[in-house]
Amino acid sequence: MNRVLWVIQVLLALLFVFAGGMKLVLPLEQLTGPVPLPGAFIRLIGVAELLGGIGLVLPALLRIRPGLTPLAAAGLVVIMIGATAITVSSGDVSAALIPLVVGLLAAFVAYGRTRLVPIAPASSVAKRPSTARPGLS
């Protein structure tokens, strides 16, 4: 299960880093969709996607505050709920399946890293129980 979660985390991270980076780099005229959104809001979503994509992998990989990984996944679920709702409101229900599936995968990562296979911080991995008996030096 740990490997499945890692594969999903890495794929989602690549997706969100790419999507967020494009929202930050491309001119706003090229980012217009079926529902007009303010440019500042699109940039904000781009920053959130970029940071969420990084947060899916780095805290767990480096074992520095690995509890941030499920939080990043949960934040991306919120973004995907909004993306699904906006896509459905534009009238294209079949296209809403993409953000819906991505959101469900992010929800699985949030659940998996919280309940199924949480990642221990580096400090608890480095601490190993001593095999020496007390008083027998």
C-alpha cells in the first residue's frame, strides 16, 4: 500500500506542479475557460496548486513534518471540488470527470497517509531502542 500511495503522490505532484506553474507563467488571456474568473484568483489557485504539489512529496520524502503531506492532499481536494463545480456549472459534465477523479485520488492520499500508512518523522526513525540492559555497562 505504501508503494501505491507513493506512486499516486508523485503523479499528482507532477500534475499539480505543472498545472500550477502554467497558471503562474502563462498570460491571463490564455487562461480563460468556459467560466470567466478574475486573474488574481487564477494566480492564487496556481500558487496553491504549486505548493500543494510540492507538499504532496517533499515532507514525506524528507521526513520533515510528514504530517503536512495529508494536509496538502486535503487542500488539493478542496481545489478539485471547486474545479469540478465550475466545470459542471459551465455545462460540460463529462469534462468534470477529470477534476473529480484527481480530487478522489488526492482524498485517497490524504486518507492513506493519515490512517493506512502514515510516514514517521525523521527523529522517530533515527531513534532505535537500545539493546543494552540498564545497569550492565
